[in-house]
Amino acid sequence: MNVKKEAKNNYFKKIGPKLALSFSFLMIVFLSLATILLNPFIFILLFPFLITPALYAFQLMNLGLNSGVNLSNKTFFSFFRRSFAPQTRSIYRTLSAFGKALLVWLLSLFVVTLISSQILINRDPGFVDILNDIASLERLDSLDEIMFLIESNKSFYYLSTAITLTSVFAFFLAFLHFILKGAITVFLTPFFPQYFGKHLNKITMLVLKIVKPQYNRDYYRAIWLGPILLLLGFIGGFLATFFLTNNITYILLASISMSILFLAPFLPYYFDVLEKLFAKYQDFLLNQISGKPQDSLQKDDDVDQKDKADEE
């Protein structure tokens, strides 16, 4: 099966309703992002109770469109409520995705800071003087003067902005990757009602490692445009606000919002790709997962820990 071709056929066959679904989901995400301006903690609280259930409902609505099912707002809210059931709750493993993305953020922060600062040190002698001034002020705990030096020096401002934007984009891309790649688990829930969503997700990801080269080839050949759209949207949001404000929160919010706007029309196609991947690997997944006992999660954890210890 040509996963990319089949998914593309599904997408364009129902492109109108699919884009309408994307728009509805986009409005939910944008309204949630707007709460960051009030208090970031509101967005953090909304994510598991609004965005994740809406994503689950979006995925099932997209599946329903492909199956020819009559859909309505009532259907959407029915799927939305279903996301809180034990079999589907935490099916995207957002906490795990957040933890992994945080590691990506820390790594990118270190690498970009190291490279950017070295470039500036070599090209801007004044930047070295600023660093020395900051170091001397740190010993005197002069926070206000440190902030004044940082804000008044263009090189430092551009450096901090570049580091922040690059590391946040790396986090954002990694977070979406870890959530969405595991979304194939949604198609398995009717077959394994005995598993909690997060456990089924973990088992599915472990099983797919058996066919990792072939599965990843099918997967990345079909979805490579997604990360490019994210990057283009992020750059577009940055360019639209960077020359209008120095507030990094506004710049980041605009960049993330624009990247989601660019990605939104792609999401139904992405779910179509997952649906075709599930169709291609369905027998393999069902046979492998059926052969895993309930306590296999703990055994897999032990094996993973042992492998990590051996590598260290």
C-alpha cells in the first residue's frame, strides 16, 4: 500500500468538510492560547481538559468523514466526552511528550547559546565588554543594572531573542511530534478495551519498534511537509511581530499561533496518514499486542532501564 497516495486521495475527496473541522479545532486552540496573555497557568490547565479532548474528537470526526458517517456538533461533543473515559484518557501521553520535549528544549538551548555566543564574541568586541560588565554586576547583585545592560545592547537582545525563538520552536516541534506520532493508538482502542489509553499507547510504540525502519519510512515519506509548514508559520509569525514589539511573549505567541494556522489544513491529511498506516499494519499490531500480557509494561520498563544502564 502506498500510504501517502491513499491518504492524499482521502484528504482531497472530502477536503471541504475536513477544512471546516480544522477551522473549528483552530478556534479552540486560538482561544486557549489567548489565555496566556491573562495567565499562562490558565492555558496549562486548559490543555488536558480542552485542547487534548478536542484533538481526540477532531481525529474521530475525520475518521467518520472517511467512513461516510453523518456527523454533527452533537457527534463532536460525544467524542469530546469520550476522551475522558479510562480507555482513552491520556491516550496521547501529553505528560510524557512534555517531558521529552523539555529535554529537547534544554539541549537546543545549550547548543544554540554556545554557537551564537561564540559567533558574537568573534564578531562583536563590544559584546565581550557587555559580558564582563554583567559578570561584575552579578557579584554586586545589581539586577536592575544587569537588565538595563541586556536591554540596551542590540547584540545581546538579538542573541537572547534568537536563542529563545530557536529553543521554543525545537520544544514545540518535539512536543507535537511525540503527541501526534502516538495518535495511531486511537484506532486500536476498540480492539483493546481492557487497556488504559496511556498503556495502550506505550505498548503500541514498543511494538512498532519491531518494524521501525519500514514504519518510519512510510510515516516520514507521507508527513514531511508538516514540519516545514510549522517552520514557515513560525518564521512568518516572528517577522510579523518582531519589528512591532520588543515583548518576547507577544513575539512567541504570534509565532506559535501562525505555525498552528499553517499546520491546521494539514492535520486532517495527517490523520488520514495514520489511518492508512493503521490499515497497513493492523494485523501485525493486533497480533503483537494481543500476545502481550498485562504486566508487560513493567517488564518493558525494566528492559529499557537496563539498556540505558548498559549504555552508560
